[in-house]
Amino acid sequence: MKLLFVTLSTVAMSIAAAAPPTDKKPVTDEYHGVKVVEDYRWLEESGSPAVKAWSQAQNDYSRAWLDSRPDRASIEAKLTALYAKDTPSHSGLVSRPGRLFALKFQPPKQQRLLVTLASADDLAAERLVLDPNEIEPKGHVAMDWFVPSPDGKLIAVCLSENGSEEGTLHFYRAENGEPLPDQIARVQYPTGGGSAAWTADGSAVFYTRYPHQGERTEADLNFFQQIYFHKLGTPASADEYSAGRDFPRIAETYLSTTKDGRWLLATVANGDGGEFAHYVRETREGASWRQITRFEDGIKGVVFGHDDATLFLRSVKDAPRGKVLRLSLNAEFARRRGDRAGERGRHRGDHAHLDSPLRRRSPRRTIADSSVRPPRKEGREVPLPPASGVGQMVGVDDRILFRETSFIAPAAWMLYDPADGSVRKTALFNTSPVDLGDIEAVREFAVSKDGTKVPVSILCRQGTKLDGTNPHSSPATAATA
């Protein structure tokens, strides 16, 4: 299918000739002895009459120009037809014994569905658990996130209304989508997100909670996130405080458990600055929290090991390229990994799965055998298409599901088997009405002034010689569906 081109140079010249003027109202600030002049700060006052008038004039001018283009109607029809052919897609996979949970986007429905699958190869066994579009047909109710119980029989689902992302936690039976009466308000808000985790027997949850009216000032009601505990079948007003009084105002907390639900990990981000603290406790009643990392420790990620008794930590302290540490849950530290630059890892069985996105030509999935002492610095590599990526990894028994994404091919869930090193596409894949078979993606690097190599992805027709003689993206930019 042909690509659609919009000639931007003509647009730019026309707008420059007759676009509504934008007044300059200079404001001068001084930073460390340097004066900085800003001409357009007045446009930040979006509610002022002057800014509203300026915005309306710009919109009217743009609308008139676009509507007068003779090719606009045909381009709109072509794009509408392409978007109408979107195929269902699955994301957010979670594995539980005997089933997978997934969020399913199914056009033309506006909100994603929550479904279960017997496996990634059995679409016929897909079962609907929750359809928010049936709760509110106009699509005003959305799922923020969901967490199945350890046995997969119950699901905690955070729902919010009207795009607010102010979520309330609901509970459903996975087998038939039957709702339970329990509801917990203010578990989620955009300032810090939200999270929940089940106890081992599926009878209760730990969850993030924002202050209720009267507990904080009005300005702080959407901050100071804490962790609370709820037993199913009891009123939310009886829920117990668990942790968080010493968390920072801008805490962003994520809760996770081992597969058996025995151990609970709280990852607390100090806002968006890249600092994390981690806390661990057993989920049994009466257990206490213990802090295992602090914000200043340089720990960027922590995950549970496959044995349900180990934590793996990614650290950058005294290791600019990063290192992976092993912590048994009896608090004995032992190093188990060597340096690997720019990698994300997840432990599964006797293997650590590391994604290396900054390879020059082809990113690869690296599989390192963690049962070997000392640990191997090199593991088995699973090649991926050039300039592609891995969106998510999910452990299923002793195999790995990962979502492969690319500039030139629809996304697909792939299954990797460490036993024989095989990789194959599952039944969970997208299709596209656009054929990009004659396009290739190439990964190169641009070198910045300080010597940093910045990855650059180049899309071009197959066989194009990258010798500097080819036209670049201006004056025309390609828009693909």
C-alpha cells in the first residue's frame, strides 16, 4: 500500500505569510548571574483572555487552511479506512497457574477488555472477565490496572471514570466475571499511580491509598501515598494501615509478591528523579516490614527470583554500566552478575533474561545461566529483527513470553524455550493493512559533542545505500498508518 505524503514546505510558507501574529512580551530572569530573556511566557497563562483569543485565532487559521486543501478529503478517507482495519491486540499479560490474563484492545470498542486465555496459542479458549464498555457505553470508565490472586481465581481491578485516573479498586471472580461487593476508593491517582498485591491465600490485599478528606490539607490529598491492608468481605473503613508514614510527599509505590504470595515487595520511587527505596515483608498477618535499600543506594530495580526466596537487584552504585546483585530473603547479600550496559533483566528458573537495546544492528535477548558459579559473563543470545524492541516479558512455567515490536512489522508475542533455544510466534499477534515489505529498519549511532553515542533508527527502502546522497525527511515527511 502506498505511503501518504504531506508536503510540509508548502504548509510552512503559507502559514508564515499569513498566520496570526504572536506578540513578544519579554520577561527576564537571572540564574547564577546569567540573564535569560523569555518572550512568550505570557502564553503559559492558558486561562487568560489574551491567550484564549490567541489560541482561537491560531485554530481558526489552521482549520481554514487544512479544510481548503484539495487532497484532504481523500487522505482522510484513506486513513479512516486503515484505522477501521485495526485488529485485536493483547497487552499486559500476567501468568497464573493454568491461565493467562490479558488486556485486549478490540476495535471499535473504546476501552480495553480483561480476558483470560488457556495459553498464548489457544484463542478459542479466550474468556471475557470484564468489559468496561458495558459499564459505561460511551467509554468513560477505564481500567487503570489489574492484579490476579496467586491461584488466579480472583482479580483486583482498578477502575476510573471520565479520564480522571482517580481509581477505585473492585474485585471479580475470574471464572465468570462476577463482581464481589468490596470496593476501595482512592487507590490510584496520576500524581503517583497506584498498586495492589494479594496475600498467599487470596483472602486479602495490600494496596496503595491516598489521603481521604480531613486527613490532609486540600493541597496534599493527592500526595503522601501509603500502604493499607484490606480483608475481603469487610468494609473499607476497617482497613488497616501497613506502611508509608515515612515515605516522601511524592512517593510512587509499586507492590509485587512472589508467585506463592508469601513475600511482598514495595518499591517506592522518590517522585520521578530515579531514586528508589525498597521494603520487604511476609504477607502473613503480624509480619513486619524491613527496609532493604535506601534512595541513596543506587538500586534501580528489584525483582523476585523463581525460587520465591531470592531478590535480584540492579545497582549503579560504583558501577556506571550497572551490576546485578543477589539478596536472599534472610538478608544475606551475594553478588551474582557482571556488568552489562543498558540492560533490563528478569529472573526466571535458572536463567536471567536481559534485554540489550543498544546493540548496533540487532538488539538481542541475552539468556544467562544463573546456576553457574561463578556466573557466566556471556549467555545464549536470541536475535531480534533490526531496530526492534521487547515490550514485556512474562514467565510461563520454564518458558518466556515476550512482546516483539518493530517499525516495519506488527507487534507479536513470541515464546522462547530455554531448553532448546527455540523462538516462535504465538497466536497473539497483530496484522496490518499496510504492507511495509519493501522497507528496512537500520540502527546507527550519532556521536554527540561530548562523545556520547546516541542511537538513531533509520527507515528506508530496502537496498538504499546510506552514503549521504539520499534525500532526507524535509521538505516531505512520510506518514504511515
